Amino acid sequence: MDEVKQIYFLIVLICLFVLIGCSQQSSKSEKVLSYQENSEIIGEEKEEIVGEVSDTMYESIDRSNAEAEEFIIGPVSREGEEITPPEGRYNVGFGFSDDFQSGRVLVYDEEDTLLIEALLDDGYGLRSITVDLNGSHTVYTDGVEELILIPKETKSSNELTTGISEVGKDIEPGNYSVATDLEDGIGYLEIFEEGEQPQVFEVLINPLEPDIDVELKEGQKVKITGFLSGLQFEPQS
């Protein structure tokens, strides 16, 4: 009888291992298929890229720039300096120095949650990002000789720069294929919608394969990061 129990236990154990293996293989296949079809990253990898999302990601600020003003940080005299500009949409980038520059720009909300981090680098042609600041956001710079914040007028376009943009203000809602005229680069395209899980797409340049197709909806936020100066969104017929 003991031998029967042992055999039964072994059969159950083998079945359990098979089920676990099939589940892991199915999950892996889903990730691979999703990436191969549309360069979309899902699962744990996506969670690591997205990290903790600031509640201010979903805010829609006043774009009149009535309170916005130009700021210059620099020359930076210590490891990192910060500023809290008035509400507005800003282009945040290198100042007027002719020297080669490379350094970080980070934007935090008042809860000290990171909204966006960017590595600006002359070598990659990435000199600035564009982002909405709600009046409580803190812009922090590290390793940059001189940083300048310039209020940016809102103008709808099918070309979005690195940073954070809003669908319905910076680009019209619709179905698009993502393209770029860069010769080299790597980065991420993230789409945020309140109440929904973010979408993350990896953008590999030279060439951009496969095509990345996205549906942009009113009010969504589009975040572009990495060594990309921007992306073009070609309307699908």
C-alpha cells in the first residue's frame, strides 16, 4: 500500500511540475509575441521601466503659461541644484555654453515621487525635454553646467519631443504608426491613462523594426525617454 501511495505522490508531483512549466512557458511566449508584434514590453520588465507613477502624471495643467517665466540654473556650483518653477509648459535643457555637456534632469512632485528622469547628452543630440510643471514640481539637475527652462507654447503636432505630452493638446487623438528620422538611438515610449495600466514600447533605431502601432486617446499622456530627441506619429489610414 505504501508503494501505491509513493507512486501516486510521484505522479502528482510530476503533473505539478508540468503545469508550472507550461504556465511559465505560456507567460514567456506571451511576452515574446507581444514584443515581436509591436515592440510592446509587458510583465515584470514593464513594471521595472515604469516604476512608481506620480499622481501628477494624469494632471492637465493650464497651458496659457500666464505665470511661467524663464529660468537659468548655473553654473552649477555643487552636486545637484533644484528649482520649483511656476505652473506652465517648459522646454528644459542645456544653457548657452559651447562646451560639451552631459548630465541628468529629474522632475519630482511634492510627494517626492519621480515624474521623469532624462540624461541630456550632446553626443546623442539630446539637449532638452519638454514637460508640464504644475507649480509644485521640483526640477533637479545633476552634472549639467548650465540648465535653462523656457516656457513653451502649445501647438498640436504629429512630432513629439522627448518628455511628456498630452493627447488632445500636443497631438490629436487617433491611430498612429511610430517613426523616427534618427540614425541611431534607443528609448521607450510610454502611454498613461488614468485608471488603466500603462503601455510601454521599446524604440530601437536603425532600423526601427518592427513598426510600432498605437492608439492615442483624448487626455492620455505620452512619455518619451532614452536617447531619442523625439518621435514622429504617422496617422494610419
